[in-house]
Amino acid sequence: MMSPDNLTALRLSLQVAVAATALNALVGIPIAYLLARRRFWGKSLLDLAVMLPLVLPPTVVGYYLIVLLGRRGVLGAPLYELSGFTVAFTWYAAVIAATVMALPLLVRTARAAIESVDRDLERAAYTLGRSELRTVLEVTLPLARNGILAGLVLAFARALGEFGATLMLAGNIPGRTATVPLSIYTAVQTGESAEALGLVVALTALSCLVLVAANRLGARPA
Amino acid sequence: MGMLRSLVLAISLLLGAVAAAEAWSLTVSAAISMKDAVTEIGRGFAAGRPGVTVLYNWGSSGELQKQIEAGAPVDVFISAAQLQMDELDRRGLIVPGGRRVFARNVLTVVKPADSRVDIAKAEDLAAARITRIVVGNPRTVPAGQYAEESLRALGLWDRVRGKLIFAENVRQALDYVARGEVDAGFVYTTDAAVRGGAVKEAFRPAEDSYRPIVYPAAVVAATRQPGLAQAFVERLVSREGQAVLARFGFQPSPVGVR
């Protein structure tokens, strides 16, 4: 049921999802904390920008990413001039697309978890002379751990299933950017339903596992 | 709640506008390289038939073929290669008697209009200075199938394989070149003309390195309006149809080829 091409797609998908989840942790947890605990200029704008991929069609997100990162993009053009490297149509493009699409799931879940941490405990840490950073690392994040982990699990699942934005920014290149969802699309288009079925079953099973894990951690679907 | 009310109103107005467009409609699934010419021909076709609307479904010929195999409600199929039409014929999904080859095309290699990369002949594609070449996915896109044939015949396929990016159809390949995302791409000469400001021709692969590019059209067997559908196919080979095709750079249908 699993052809070598299918296994390649599956491995690629897992790599992309793991990398995107790591990036999400790096970017998303600080954003979730800022949104939960701080007041600053442009806060609702940041909130809006992070949440938009949840409601926008992935193709719209893909379009923005091309405008930003394409060879002639706002950031892509200077990068290409400097290094001769372009993100589009590479493995990195798939990771970036998946990261952006998964970010709202992590931020929502993690923000709710951080907001539910008792502020008195944080204040106690402050009165004991702890800095904000140490308070976050030693008090807030450990207490919000389950919610944050659940958010990461959901982000992983979303990254695993990303299709539209990936197709637009990374293309559909077998072995390089053709993740499982893209390979399923190609297999159906070319009438290879057996190939498609193998991948469909694999992705469904994996997603079930992820959801069970998220539930165990007490996440409500965002 | 003012905002909610205006949102509901806007959606209702849009729905009304969409519903008004429905009438007697003919659905044409056509190879996307034919987009501009067939739209033009369809305009003339509908103009002489009050109440008839022509709806188009553009894509790669392979993608459209699979849709018809899956039972898509299509009346006319226009393919950019015989292969996809033959496959539907073999499965009894088209009306074989009314099949017509109505145009020919030529393969070309284009680069972004502002490209400073030197590409003058096929061998240049193998050079290190060229890192990305877009072709239609040979599994579904005829332009990609012709490109693969040509690259294999020229002994270059294995040398450029690692640089290839596959597009879902030939116009996507064209777009990747126009956007400057790739160094070169295989498209038809007629596509290159559509985006003349954004791409320029680098070279044309030898025409004997790939099989002749011909466009067949046929009525889909499951159509509920075979007369109207066949009339559309005949319009393609008619004098009016051929004049439009010539204007968009297609070559006339070869005599006697079906």
C-alpha cells in the first residue's frame, strides 16, 4: 500500500510539520504571552494579524507569502540579490507556509492557558525579586504547560495537513515540497486512487492520534 | 448591528447577480493554453445564439480528462494533445465521429523579460548558471510531456532533471517565468505572446525533437445537448474560428488529421 514515493511524501510531511511546530514554539509562545499579559500599542493589530490565517483562505495567505518572499518579493528580492537564494519552491517554503497557517492554533490555545494562570503567583515571584523573564520561565509557563503543549500538538496537526499556502509558495515538487496533502491531490488528479488511498489512510490515522493527544492534554479545539 | 445588516445585504445582492447569469449553458473543458482564443471564439458562438451562455473550465488536459472520467458535467472537451483524447475515446466517453483537430502549436523556452542569464540553445539549460527550469507536470500537462520528449531526444533530460519545477498547467509555468521565480520555462509560443511584456523567448527546441503539437476537440458522450456541443466543435474548424486562432498565433489544423 505504501510505494516509495508515498513514503518520501510521508517523511517530508513529518519533517515539515516538526520544523513548523518548532518555529511555532519559538514565535508563538512569546506572542501568546504578550497577548495574555501585556498591554502595548498595536496589540489588537498583532492579535488580528496572527489570527487571520484561521479565517482567510490558504490561497490568500499563499499570495501574501509570495509577495513577501518570492524572488521579486519585498523580502525575497533583497535576499536574492545578497545571497542568490530564493525561498520559493524549496523545503523551507513549505515550512514557512505551514508555520503561518498553524500559528493561530498555538497562539489561541497557549494564550488561554497563560491567561488562566493565577496572577497572584506571578506577583509573588516578583516580590521575591524575580525578573519578568525568570517569572515567565519558572512560574507562568510551567503552570500553563498542558495548554501550551496542546496548542503545539494542534499546530503540528495543522502543519501536517497544510495544502493551499504550501502549493502556492513551495510548489508541488516530488521529493522536495510535495507533502502528503499535495501528493494526494496529484494522485487523484492522475487517477492513481490506490496511491491516494494509502496516503489518505496514513494521514487520517496520524491526525486521529494527534487529536487524542490534544484531548488528553485538555485542549479545546480552537 | 449595522455592520451585520450591511454584510447580509451585500451577500444577498451578490447571490442575486450570480443567479441572473444562469441560462442555457454549454460547458467547455479546454486546455488552458487555448484560454484566450477559445474565449474569443465562444463569444462569437454565443453572439449568434440568444440565450446561450458558454461556461469554461480551464486546466491541464490531463486534469480535465480525469474530471470527465469522474463524470464531470461537461459538453465539449478541447485537449492540447491526442493522448488525453485517445484515452477518453478508448473509454467511450467522447463522441468519436465528431472529433476534430483544429490547431497546431510550437514549443518554446522563455525567460523573464529582465533576465540577464544567457540562454541561447538547449545545451545551455544544463549549465550551472541555470538553477531552476519550470515545465508542466508531465503526468498531466501536455506542454510538460512535449518538453520531456524534447529534452530526452536532445539527451538533456538527465542533466536538467534536478532543476525542474513542475507546474499544474502551462499557464502556471508561464506565470512562474513572468514572476521571475525561475530562470527558464517550457511553454507554447502562443503563451509567450500572451505575456510578451514579462517574458522573452530564449530559444525554440528543434521541432523534430517532440511529436507535433495538435489540439483535438470532441463532444463529451454524456452531454445533454449534443447538437449545440457539436456546433461549438465545428465553430473551431470554421473560417471564423480559424481566423481567431491565427490571430492568437496558432497554426491551422493539418488537413486530414482527426
